Amino acid sequence: MCDLQINIGALRLKNPVLTASGTFGYGTEFAPFLDLEALGGFIVKGTTLHPREGNDYPRMAETPSGMLNCVGLQNKGVDHFCRKIYPTLKDLKTNVIVNVSGSTIEDYAECAARIAELEHIPAIELNISCPNVKAGGMAFGVTTEGASAVVKAVRKVYPKTLIVKLSPNVTDITEIARAVEAEGADSVSLINTLLGMAIDIEKRSPVLSIATGGLSGPAVRPIALRMVWQTAKAINIPVIGLGGICTAEDAISFIMAGATAIQIGTANFLDPRTAQQVAEGIETWMNTHGVKSLEEIRGCVA
């Protein structure tokens, strides 16, 4: 039998399959459809220090081979998560990871510090694609200075496994990856959504309420795969790949490009069983091909 276990820093996963933040709610919504404990873990929706209402509707739109969204990190804040959501997740026998977002460096650090107090949350994923309100709305993750600053601040207050989610809307994603590695990130996840737009030609207006949104789904997979391949060769910490992964074959291609783990995102909307099916499919492929460990194929594409 093959071994699907992997490590992300001090985090041990029974298999390399995670779910992407924003596509899996708080996990419990998917419990009727799949075995949550069959996954390596799941990443809950973006959590901020203070409650956020999100953007006005419409904020999702279907596109060829993908979707656009501008949900805007709607959530009830970290204190609500700690009081109401955490008790429903803490006894699950899998890794529950919280995606942390913010508008200022101080927000990120305070939110991370409160999550750190939760015994059964072993890791956070920092979403540095958020707009920095103190820098005119530019996302933290599009400059090495911004990315470094937020990771440095969070690393000071967060002692557990720290994953940093990188934006693809940059000239060279490897520069950002090296910057966050230097400030103490244990892993990077990529890619976040690509900036896109759709127009209703009958109304002569954008489909989304704020005009632009994040593009995800199979349409972005070749770009995500290329960026994972580049980044895995540029840094020494584990890379988590995501972007349009729908099948075990997709996931294996990301591992061959250098990913240690992968995330299922938009595919969860198409079939809520996808993540478990991908985990099972990876195991079947490994057994069929005589691959005993993921180490044998990780990064095998030069």
C-alpha cells in the first residue's frame, strides 16, 4: 500500500488534499456529502478581526471553464468564530486551518493571535491579497515589502504552522515567495484568484457589483501549474498548489510540478464530494503505478 502522508512544517496530513478557503464554508456544511476526516484537512472561509458584510450582489458569475467572485470576505469576525464555530470543529480528526485576512497589518496580527489560542487549530493561512487600507488599497501581496511586513508581524504572535497564500497578480511570484519565506513562513499556497471581469452587453454594465472579481476554476489551471512549478524551484519551504484542480490527475500534475499538497476550490461548487474523490483517486493512481510515496514523484518535472 502507498503512503499518502505529508508534512507542512510541523503539520502532519494523512493525505495531500485540502479544500480552499471560501469554497468550503466552515466544513460542516459539506458533512452530509463526504467524510471530512478522509481529507488531509480543510481551510475555513476567510476570517477577519471585525465582522464584514461583503460586497453588494451580484457577486458571483459563471465564466467559460470557471467563475468570477467578489464576495468580499463576508464573515462575522474572529470572536464569533472562536465562540460559535470552533466548538463545532475542534473534535474532528483532521486538520482544520483558518484563513486569516485583514485591512491593516495590525488587524492581521491581532486576528492571528486570537486564533493561536485555539488548541485544535494547528495552522493558519494568511490571505495577503487583501487591500492595504493604509497604502491606498494596494494589496499586501503584490510587493515584497508589503508581503514581508504582514508575515513578519504575524510570525511574531503566531507560533504554529504559518501558510501564506500568494496572489498571481504580480510580475514575478517567486520574489514574493522568497520574501515571505525569509520572514518565517512555513509554507506558501498558490494561486489565489486572477483579477477578471465580465460585462452584460444588454445592460451595458459589469456583471459583478464592483465590476471586477477573482477568476477561478479550470480556466486558471495552466497558469497555476506554471507558477507552482516556478515557485517550488525557488524556495525551500513546502508549496501548496491550487487553481482549477478537479480530478486526481490534476492534483498529481501539481505534485509533479513540486507541490507538497493541493487544494480543491471551485470544483466544490460543482460536486461537494470532489475533495474526497481526489484523495481516493491519488491513492488508486499510486497503487496502479507502483508509487509507494509522494516523495517519489514530487517535483519530478524539471
